[in-house]
Amino acid sequence: METMASAPGKTILFGEHAVVYGEPAIAGAVNKRATIKLRESPVDVSIFKSDDLGFEAELDTIAKKYTLKKGKPGIINYILEILSKYHDHSPIEVDLSLDIPIGSGLGSSAAVTVSTLAALFKYHGKKFDKFSLAQKAHEVEINVQGVASPLDTRVSTFGGLIYLSRDKNIDRLNTNLKSSFVIGYTSKRGNTGRMVKSVKSLKQRNPKIINSIIKTMGNITDEAKLSIVQGREYRLGELMNINQGLLDSIGVNTNELSRMVYLARKAGASGSKITGAGGGGSIIACCPRNQDKVFNALNYYDNAIKLNFSKNGVFVK
Ligand code: MEV
């Protein structure tokens, strides 16, 4: 028997880093997905493979170890964590298709985690709802990364554009935005765990200053929620630019990200900022007009994607 599950990546519009300290955030599922197929292994050992990532590994799901056959492991620790906890250790083949660039800040690890859990629960005939799936996926991310907010896994599970409130409730945002967005991602991967730890230690050294910056980020997110609902795209761009200044101040900017942020604005974006953890990874630009111009400028510099939000979260077959 074969089961299949697919889950989207995400982009954070507002609230990255601040969300780790209880502030709200806005994020949307994107039209890029992770798809997992599970079947009995053709050999007597479990296998994790991905043609898209060009790798294959044999897994020891009890000892949480792997032997690499081809390529680089990347996302493998999430798979091992899930199989060691929720699988009965019978030989299984896990086949990943991924069109979300890894380390780009577009939530590849959350999408892989959510889709693998959903496919595995179906494989074992276990009933689940989206709330418990998102919760379990969040726990997997914490175990693998050490730190994570529930944002990525929730967006990947539920889809759509969401506002995660201070008390961790989800509001689905009905947007009147006509804008299109562009993601520019640098070839240098971001490391979420490392960036979250570096903000934490900056905060420990400068509690008063950094706490007030984090609070201001939360206020920006609340204003942005209004702008999204009211469809005020130029206001939204302005808020993105203010947020970018604050992200820079907490040390998650890089030369390359900064370059892309300003290139996007020069090409006509109404606003642009880092999306995700920073330190590499991606920026997002709001483009009420000029989507092609912004896309071309960013793609010429490094890589770019024209972004569409996706209403669809995880689904299983
Ligand atoms: C990473 O996509 C977003 C951060 O806020 C970390 C998290 O929310 O877990 C930097």
C-alpha cells in the first residue's frame, strides 16, 4: 500500500523573531509544496530518497541514524525524528518531492514535517485532525531545531494567509490585496536555529532595548493585519520597510539580503523586507505594480520567485 501527503511552504510577511517571544505574526502558505509518498521498502531496511534533492539514505529508525548513499542529507533529521517516534520500525520507503528551495526561509522543513506526519498517520490507519497534526509537527521541529514557534507548521497544515495572535490563536485573513509579491532568495542558506539563538543572546545582553524592539515589531504586525484586510498595499509596503529596519537592528540582516531589499524598492516595490530567520535565505517584496520588474531585478542578482498564496494546506491521498 502507498500513501501520499502534500503540504505547502510558507512565507512570513510580519513578525519573524518577535513571534518567538509571544508577539503576533502574519504568514501565508505559498504555491510551493513538499510531497511525501510512503510505501513498504523493497529491501529490508528503511529508505529515504528524493530525486529532486538528488539524495538517498538508509535509515536506522531505532537508533535515529542514517547511512548516506547519494547526495547531502539536509532535511533528513526531521524524517528520522518522525519515524523513530511514530513508526513501528518496519522497513518503509519515504520518497520526497520538493519544489521549495531548502534554507530559503520558505518553510521547507515545516512542509516536509507536516506532509511526512500526515502520510505516516494515514499509512498506519491512524485518524488525526489538523490541530493535532500541527501540534505534533511543531514538537518535531522543536526536537530537531531546539527552538521554533508554531508558525511555520500551522501555516503549512492549514494553508491560507493567517494571523497568529499573542495567545496563539489563528485568524484566517480575508485579504483585499491586489498586490503580487516577489520572493528573492540568496544562494546563501539561512540557519533558523542559529539566528534565533543569536537574537536570544543579543536580547540577554540588552534586555530593555531588544524587548522594546520586539514589542514594536508586534505593533507593526497588528497594523499590517488591518492594512491587509483593508487592501492598503502602499501602507503595507511602508510597514514592511519599517520592520526591515528593526530586523537589521537585531542582527539578522546580511549584505546580500540588504542588497536585495534595496534592489526591490528601486525596481518599484512598495516595500521589502527579510522573510524568515535571515542570516541568508530570502526577502519578500510587495509589488502593487512592477512585479515583473522586481522579479527581474532580484532574479538577475540571485534567485527570485513570483509568489502566489495558497489556500490549501496539507492534504492526504
Ligand atoms: C523562521 O521561519 C521564523 C522565526 O521567527 C523562528 C520561528 O518562528 O520559529 C525566526
